[in-house]
Amino acid sequence: MKISKRIMMTAAALAAGTALFASVGATEAEMIAVSHSGAGDARFVHTERDRDDGRQIWDVGFYAGDTEYSYDIDADTGDILKYDWELDWWDRSGEDISEDGALAAALADSGVDEASASYIRVRRSRDDGASIYEVRFADSSAIYEYDIAANGTMVKKSVDYVDGTAQDVMSVDEAAAIALERVPGATRDDMRIRQGMDDGRIVYEGNIYHDGYEYEFEIDGSSGRFLDFERERERWDW
């Protein structure tokens, strides 16, 4: 079987873990996704050019065995921006591993030390009649989301790589000061603010109640830019 020089160059770059070309084509995007997944025979569902947060990306989806994969790949650099996979079926027998066990399994799979993880959240829920643990956390490079069955089977994984590091995220006091600048006369006593995540970004969101109005805001945790800011007159229910 003859293999083109371009395919050989692509395979070599994948093995070295480097970005491929200045502009990545559909076939190269598919190869990046499959190589990263470690899957065998891939059945592609779609490979579509799209735009996300100002960047051109390839949205690649495929099946391998009983697992569905999805990748967002930078169309200029070949970098993986986000990926997830999900099992279609799993054996639901076995003993409960507990919330602590689910968190430990997720951290081990991600390679993130618990001391380096932030925004850790674990909660039990049900998926299609089965008990699962939803595990969420972040480190300086990515946001991780796992669904782990009560028996310890990893059912779903999502990794969303973020721009910047944890040191780039402003403090809650800095975010509060930015929000209060928009509402002259308001103070921290008039405010509710909390840290969260939105589309792979760390954000600060909350409300300010001042002078008969309610202000709702969302601020990018790295840049300090307002993602949303709304004002409406407070309503009183008697």
C-alpha cells in the first residue's frame, strides 16, 4: 500500500506531539482526533468547519466501539481545544465507590493532583435510571468534567483547555470593584457575587441592588471584561 508523503509527515508530527501545519485540513483534523483518542476503527459522523470564540475550528465527531467521541480542533494550529467521549453502554453491577472514590478516580485519570485542583464539585445524580457521580474540577490548564457510575465505571469525560493560568484569574475583590464601578454609590453590602465557570472560562457573576434597581452582571475572570450586564427596576411582592 502506498502512503503519501503528506500522510507520513502528519503521522510523524502526531507522534512527536506537535502542531501540524499553518492551516489544518479536514483529514488532518480527523487524524489528530483519532490519534489522541487512542481509538481503533473510527466511524466518522461529522467533520465540520466552525467558529468558536473568534477562532476557526474543526468540529470532529466519530464512534469507535461503544464510545462516542467529539473534538474541537484549532483549524490554524491543529491544537486540541476541547474533547469529550461517552460510553453508549456499561455494566451497572458492582458496589458503590462513594463520592470520595469517584473524585479520586477522576483525578487519577486526569493526572491532576488534588492539591492543584480548584473548583472541585462532586454530586450524585441519575442517568437513564443508573446512579452516577458528576465530578467537576479545574487546574491551570483545563476544566475537567466526569460522569462516573456508582460502580466506578467511567461513563463520560470532557476536557476543555483554557487560555491562561490560575494566576491570571483575578480575585473576587477585584471583580467586585469592577462591577461596582458601573453602579455609582453602590457598595459591597449591596452586592452578591460568586465565582463560576461559563463555556470553559472562569467568571464572576452576581447581582447589585441599589437605588430601586437590580443589576445583573457576569465578568470574565481573566480579562475583567463584562460578558453580560443588565438593569431592571426592583419589584416588590407584597
